Amino acid sequence: MAEPGSVWITGAGSGLGRALALRYLAAGANVAGTARRVDTLTDVALAGVGKPGHFHVHPGDLALAGQAEALVAAIERSSGPIRLAVLNAGTHRPSPAAQFSAATVSDLLEANVMTVAHCLEALLPRMLARGQGQIAVNASLAGYRGLPKAAAYGASKAALINMTESLRLELEPAGIRMRLVNPGFVRTPLTDQNDFPMPFLMDVEQAAERLYQALEHGTAFEIVFPRRFAYILKFLRLLPYVLYFPLVGRATK
Ligand SMILES: NC(=O)c1ccc[n+]([C@@H]2O[C@H](COP(=O)([O-])OP(=O)(O)OC[C@H]3O[C@@H](n4cnc5c(N)ncnc54)[C@H](OP(=O)(O)O)[C@@H]3O)[C@@H](O)[C@H]2O)c1
């Protein structure tokens, strides 16, 4: 029996968001999906036909102020209170130092941080008034520490990690559960563009299953996958710079 209320997944048209939406539909949930491209959302709705849940298409550009507010209001009107929001929409672009561009930094902060901030601004007053709700923010293991060619992406994901930790401290006593999702490499259209070896690359359905189980049945603040890669990066995060730079420099040459 699915829990009452709706599940909002941003970036539901592709990759991890799409696979997670289908997993929730298989569990009988009422899922609202957002992305800019309507056709990708319609495709998820079609893929979900025959599954016990219902998929509602709510397209929008979350980088634009005001869109998230309108979307949240529309979702709650048609599908009931959002019990879980998975703020997953985002993108990646490499930013090698030799072509450093402030525009790339600005684009990725807008795509990865402001999309989440707009959703939080729309969701929090409603969840606070109800005294319940769960919000998962999809950051990345790349937000732990500086990695080559990731100055812009890494900065955006580090910002999300810090923002989610900060909110966790304030919102837990108010009945709102913040979850931080830090994936390693998952095979999606985003990583299909990468031209470098991706250690422990994970299948998207497997990643979505892991995320689904953690969101529905786990209680830990941070959700990481694949676990072995996450443990390596957690270890690297503890190293002093004098060890971190030579080790990571060699490993990523
Ligand atoms: N794949 C990985 O290995 C990996 C690892 C760590 C973290 N992540 C994070 O996981 C999340 C999902 O990644 P993915 O690999 O599944 O990427 P993906 O296949 O490219 O999917 C990204 C989704 O976000 C949507 N989106 C992007 N900008 C948006 C905006 N402004 N407004 C609304 N929707 C927007 C896209 O749809 P439209 O283009 O139609 O808007 C698409 O549905 C991202 O935040 C990514 O940084 C991924």
C-alpha cells in the first residue's frame, strides 16, 4: 500500500530522476515529474502505463524564479500534499582551468544550486505549516573536495552539500527530514558525455533502487552510491592537502 501524499521528482525526464520516477510508480505512488522538456516527461508517463502508480506531468524551468512556486501549488492542488520532494534536476559541464570561464560557473550555479533553492523556497512554508515532509537534495561525491576540470561543477555541488547540512540542523526539530544524496558515477545521458574512465560506474536502475530503498526505508542523512567509490572519496576527504593533492593528481592524470 503506497503512502498517502505525492512524490515530486525534479529532473524526472531523464537519467536518475526518470528511473526513480518509474521505481515509485512500480510501488504505487502518486508521482509528479518536472523537467523543461515536456516530451521526456510524456515518455515517462507512457513508460509508467500498467504500473500501479500515477505519473503527473508538470513541466517547468526551475532556474527561473517563480516557476517552482507555481509548480508546487499546481501539484498539491491536483495530487495532494507533497510528502517527499527529490530535488534532482541539474547538469554537468567540465571546466578545465585553461578555459576557465565565469559564465560556466554562473550557469552551473544557476542549474544546480538555484534550481534547488527555488524549490526549497516554494516547499518549506508548506511543509513547515504541516510539520512534516521529506526533502532529498541530489548533490554529488564531486562536492566533497576539489577535482580536476570540475571547478564549476564541484563548487555547485559543495554549495548544495553545505546548504543541505545547514537546513538539516534547523528543520529536523520542525518535523522535516532533509536527506543528502551523493552519487558517484551513474550511467545516464549526463555521464554519457564524459570522455574519461569512470570508476565503479553504476547502472541507473540499480542507483534508483538504492535511492528508493534509502528514501523509503532508511533514516541516514546522507545517501551514497556506489558504496565502494563513496568510501574511497570519504577517505580522501579526510587527508591533509599534503597527501590529497599528490594522490588525486596521480590518480586523475
Ligand atoms: N549521473 C551521475 O553520475 C551523477 C553523479 C553525481 C550526481 N549526479 C546528479 O544527479 C542529478 C541527475 O543527473 P542525471 O545524471 O540523471 O542527469 P540527466 O540525465 O542529464 O538528467 C537531468 C534532468 O534534470 C532536468 N533539468 C536540468 N535543468 C533543469 C531546469 N533548469 N529545470 C528543470 N529541470 C531541469 C533535465 O531535463 P530538461 O533538460 O528537460 O530540463 C533532466 O530531466 C544531477 O543533479 C546530477 O548533477 C549525477
